[in-house]
Amino acid sequence: MRVSGALVVLYADVAAGSAAPFRAWREEEQIPALRACPGVRSATWVESLEGQPQLLLLCALEDERAAGGVELGAALALGPWLRELRGWHRRTYRPIFALGEMPSPPSPFLLTVRADVTPGAEAAFNAWYDEVHVPEVLGCPGFLAATRWECTEGEPRFLALYELDRADALATPELNRVYGFGPTAPSIRSEHGRIYARGRAHG
């Protein structure tokens, strides 16, 4: 599988009492506006099965230049909802690796893994992740395909997205044997993983 373009990701937590109106705004206003922007391939919100951040927006772009578009910036703005969000952050990523066949239609679940490594350890981290870790993980039940991304600015520096066909993919003995960062663990400065469900966020 080859991956191209760029990806804008936006994580957010919304106050409980505002979840329904925020969802309606996303469905009726934001998502249509995003999909109409020049250079946007797709846009969808997904919802965490457990834990935070609760919500994740994935906006796939034709290329990095599209990330600077005026229309896109306006469509991504959360102005009307900033007081209702307990926290949010947005980053743009470029693709660096992909393995497996992307399911069509999209898989029901998505695992996101964000990580930062100590300066100077990036090459070793990427080599192990691409050549060893991703093939091992894709050999586990429930894992279909993976894409890896590098932030164009700021942190988290690296993002891995795994397509899953089951919600309990992290609970299998096979995954437990390859879980973690192996020999690169001493270089990990921060990491965060979460499973999201497509369709639950109604995006």
C-alpha cells in the first residue's frame, strides 16, 4: 500500500452537556464545509471507545500545501465551541510509511499511536518501527493495515494509524507479545494510544 498527501488531525474533549449540539454542528456545518474545501480528500470525526481525547477529526489532503488554505483554516476553526471544549490540539502530518491493504469500506475501528523520541534517535526508531514492529503488529488478529506519519511542525512528532476490524484487538495474546517499543523504548519521550470507532461520532 502506498500513501500520499497529508493529514490534519484534531483531538478534542467536549463538555458532557454540549456533546449533542457539538455533534449536530459537526454533521450539519463543519464536515460539509471541510469536504468542499480545495485539496480535501475526506473528512470524518471518530469517537474514543474509552478514555481521552474523546474525539478525533481526520482530514485527508491532496498535499501539504492544502493545509495552508484559507477555506480549510476557516472550516477547521472551532470558534463557536472553544468555551465548550475541555481541551483540543491540531497538527498536520506528512506520510512516511504504509503497510497492508486499506479496507474498503473503511474499517470500523482505528488505533492511533502518538510518540516523541529523543533528538538523534529518529532514524533508529523509524527503522525498527517500519521494518520490525509494524509487520509484527499486522500479523496479530484484528489488525488490517497501518500508515505512519510525521508532524510538519511541533509534537507529537510521530503518528501511527492502524485499521482494525475488532474492538478488542489490543487484548489478544499475539498483540501482547509484540506490544510496546522494544529496543527503542529508552528513546521514547512520550507516547499515547487510543482506539476510536468510526460511525459513533456521526461525522
